[in-house]
Amino acid sequence: MSFRTLLLIVFLAPIAVLGGASVLGLTIPVPQWGRDYVLRFALESEGATIDLPSVEGPDDPSRPLVVIDAGHGGRDPGAIGTDPEGRKFNEKDITLAIALAVRDELLRQGGIRVALTRADDRILPLPYRPEIARLLDADLFISVHADSAGERDDVSGASIYTLSDEASSEAAARFAARENDADRLNGITIDGQSAAVSTILVELSQQRTQEDALDFAGLVLREGERKLAFVPQPKRAAGLAVLRAPDVPSVLFESGFVTNLTDRARLTTAEGRAEYAGVLARAIRVYFARRSVPAADGE
């Protein structure tokens, strides 16, 4: 069929239909200007709303609130370790188990409110994690992770990161680049992020917030000194996207290496997770007690 013939069909067909309807005495309703004959659907852009998690603990907003973030989740497994039998251990499962253990320990002791960015196996964009802490007006944000050393199984130990525009080491820079790239690798795109806000965060304009984060990192190292194994120079800094909350002290706790046998035994057992939970819960309580924020009795 030629292009000219196609055009004739397009223009003449409606005329033929109207003519036939006129002969048969039929009336065909024609939309008029101003008539609301167009159907409109409100389409919510993907990721436009953040579902805030429930806050557990005392029903008292004056009590301190800590938000615990289990790294990765859903189709993003994070680091993967494999034992000699071929069983795989995903970072996303380990971080969630530790986050739940810390929550349970804090709730058991009382006096502190707790919220989890995720309480199940779901994927959560990086910008949403610190934003949840901000929207909940949290007093502290802790993102829990585990690392991988690739083919090396002799690398082990925990570490703790705070935000900095300059990485404390080459290893910290590599870690930050890998973690910050998680959304892109998992096909997540969040539009509308403010470059100005990002710059402010990287420049650490909220100096007091950063100082508080450093204090808490020191408490974790102190409380875990005889209970957990740490890497050499465990207090680290990097430009981690998950720590970019300008008004909430934020740290990333790297619990250990899934590729190391000793670390993995601690990371994947109830006894090992209880050690992590005890250390982090104690550090959290001391942190809030030092700031004269109401906490449980006995601090």
C-alpha cells in the first residue's frame, strides 16, 4: 500500500463513517471543548515516597532514637562468602541478623527507642537509608555491613567508618566506591537529588554532627576492645553515601569479612551475633548517657 493511499484512508474513513451514520439517522457524540472526556491517572514516580518504619521501645518521644540500617537486601546480596562445603553466605542476611540482634538487645534493656530501615529481605536505595533517620528525627544512625576480601581468606576484623570528603586510606576509598556504586549495579535510579545538598554534606558543614559520629565510633572500639577482633587502624573515614545525613550522627559498622572463616563463624551464629549486639548496644547507651539524653536507669 502506497503512502498516498494510506493518507486517503486516514482522512476519508471518518467522513465515510459520519456520512453513513447520517443516512441511517444515527447520532455520534463528538467531544466538545471544555468537556472532561480525557481520563487522567495520577502516576506516582518510582521511589517518590519513603515508607517510614515503626519505632519500637518506650512510647515517649523524649527518649533517644537510634536507627539501625541493615546494609544491602533484596536482589542486592552484598558481599558473598563460601565455605568449603560450597554454602554461600550473603552480606544482606548477615547484616539483617545483626541489626535485629542489636534491636532486640536494646529493647530488652529498655530506655531507648529503635527503628530499622529494613526488617526483612528488601532492597532499599542508598539515599533512602539516611533519609529515614532524618525523617524520624533520629539521634543516631548506624549502618551495619560486612566485607569481602575476594580470594584471600586471611583478611579479618571489624572496622567503623565516619563520613569524610577524603578517605583515610586507599582501602577505605575502594570500599566507599564499591558501596556507593551499589544502586547503579542493582539498577536503582533516584532522580531529583540535590547537588547542592550533596556538596554541603561532603564538605561536612554540620561539624557538630560529625564530631558526635567520631565520638560514637570511639565508643564502639572501646566497648569491643576485648570482645571483638578489629582490623589494624579500625577507625576509618570515607565519602560514603549512606552516611550523608547532615543533622544525624552517622557511622557505618563493618562487622567483619564473610570470606574469613573466623569472622564468618561469628557473623553467622547466634552466639557471635550476641557479641556484636552487646558491644553496639553498650556503646549506644553510653553515647546517649554522655549527652544527657534520657536513657535507661543504671547508666
